[in-house]
Amino acid sequence: MNPISILQTFLGPGMFRHTINISILAIICWIALKQFPEYSFLGYPLWISLIIVATIIIWRAGDFFEPAAEFIQERRQLPESVKAAVIDAIASSFPEFCVAVIAVIMLGRAEVGISSIVGSALYNVLVIPAAAGLIAKTPMTINREVVWRDNMYYFGVVLLLLAALVFPQFSVDVENPEPNTQYWGIMVAVVLLCAYFVYVLMLHHSFKKYKEQHAHDETMLETVVESKEEEYEDEGVKITTEKQAWFWIIGMMLVMGGASHILVEASLHLGELAGIDAVIMGFVVIAAGTSVPDTVLSVISAQEGNYDAAISNVFGSNIFDICVCLSIPILIAMAMGGGPTPIVLPQVELIWSLIGATLLAFYFFRSGYTLSKPESVILGGVYILIVVLSFTF
């Protein structure tokens, strides 16, 4: 296949033409800015175009690793909630991880990574259930275990993040600390990683319980996998072995990582041009762009009636974002000799908005363990309100 055919297959017939047109617009604006730097207004279509292209790439990459994740789930006989909370969450959260690494290592502004992850978590807990609830054919009935295990554990992780940002004892001592600055070192990283390890242990317990309850279904596995292979081949993704499935997942994660870099750079340049703080750009624009894979996965699950997967992916992804995507970049920075990572985040109200949104989502999920369409509309409306208010922080 030539590069054009590969690009057409990746983007899809509909999005290929639009993506090419938007890319051409970005190139024209970039050339014009190089020739006429005084026309700074050309930066708006340039950076907005790049944000749109990067978001499309992240979205399509998410579409391509979904069949691979399903293949592994069938081979390993994973329950939908565990597959969504681990495989989907890790793969779809890779853009957030890349953003955090870029913010800490390349930009030296960890607060941008924190704000994007907080914004992504807010988007996930409000917009994704809202979108899934509106797409679902019936009110979404959610497993009791998903609500109490994933939602409540995620709420505890958010409180842990708040503690790390507010209380000085969670930071480390450094010489000549800057005022109003927190310093995250190995202590914060280890605590967050341990929190994720405990979550994985909980999921493993659920997996063992599921295996015991569905041991009689093992004889049906081969037939199910064969039908899935035919479906993947029809979609242009032929997966016959677990090795190929992991190849697709890792490949799409790398594609999302490159697109995330473009998204961060374009968003920060757009914010600088418009006079918007980088933290707010991370909270709104970067967060929404990196959350596209999570949205796609949950909406697909809702369409298929897998409501547990649609919601479990939300909380599993958020837990991974906070515990892993914030801790690993800190450890990388320390390994590179950078010392503790400084955090300057005066917009702590962003964390409180996330706590409030999490409690609201829990209230709706807890009420009969269903999510109706009116409740979905409320969740979406709350997200819009918080985004508008964030520009006043």
C-alpha cells in the first residue's frame, strides 16, 4: 500500500478529505506567517487547524486499537469492566501520559500536565457518561460493583491528588523554595503508584471471581474469537494472534503520542496568542483533545449495550491518569537529575470542581444504578458551566 492509501484507511473515507483540507489550510497560514510575521491574526487558523488535525488523529487511533483490545479480552476471557478499566484505560490514556511528560520534561511546567489531566478527568466523568447515555438505546443500567468499586476508588484518588497539591507535608524539602510552589518528588510518585497498584489488585480479584462464575463458557471461546476475526477483517483490521493485537495497541499508542505533542504545542501557542493562561488551555483544550479515545470507546460500548464497559472505562482511565501519568514523569525527571518537580498551580478551584463533578456523577449512578437521558443532559450542562467558569479562575 502506498502512503496515500494507508492514510485513507487510517482516517476513513469521510475524514480523509476534511483532514487534508484542514492540513492545507494550516500549511498556507504557516507559510503566510513566515512571509508576513506582522499578520499575527493568521496564527488563529493555524493553531486551531493543528488542534483539529491532532484531535482527529487521536480519535482514529482510538478506533483502531479497540478491535485489538476486544481480541485480547476474548482470548484472556476478561470481563468487560476489567478490560475497560485496564487495557482500554492504559491505551486510551497514553495521550494524557505524553502531555504530562511534555509538560514536566520539555516545558518545565508540570502544572500544565496536571491541569490537562484534571480537565480530562472532568471531561471523562461528565461528558463521556452524558454522550454514552444519550447514545444508549435504553437508560444505562450500571453494575453495582462498577459504581462502588471504580467510582468510589476514583473519588479517593482525587482526594489524594488534592492533598498532594494543598498540604506541604506531601511535598519534599528543597533549598531556597519558591513562594507558592509545591515540590513533588519520589514520595508523591510512590504514593500515587501504590494507589494504582491497589486498584489493579482489586481488579484482579474481580477477574478471579468472574472466571469462577463463567468457567463453563470456556468451550465457547474459540467460536467467539473466530467470529471476531471475520468482523475485524471486514473493518480493514485483520487480527489473528495476540501478538498482532498488542502490535496494533502499541502502534496506535505511539501515533496518539505524536499527535498529543502537536496538540500541546498548538494549544499553548493559541493560548499565548489569545492571552489565555497555559493552565486553562490544558484544562479545556488539551484535556478535551486527549479524551477523544475514551469518548469513542465508551460510546461504542454504549451502542453495543455494554454499559459497564462504557462507565468503567471512565473511572479506570481517570485513575490511571492521576496515579500513573503524573507519577512516572516525576520519576523520569528525577532520574535525569532534575530533582523534585516544582508545581505552581494557583487555580486549585479546578480540583474542587472535579470533586463536585465526581460526587454528582456518583449520585446519578447510585440512584437505581441507571443513567437516564435527562440525567445525561444535566451532566453535559454542568461540564459546559465549569468550562465557562474556568476562564474566571
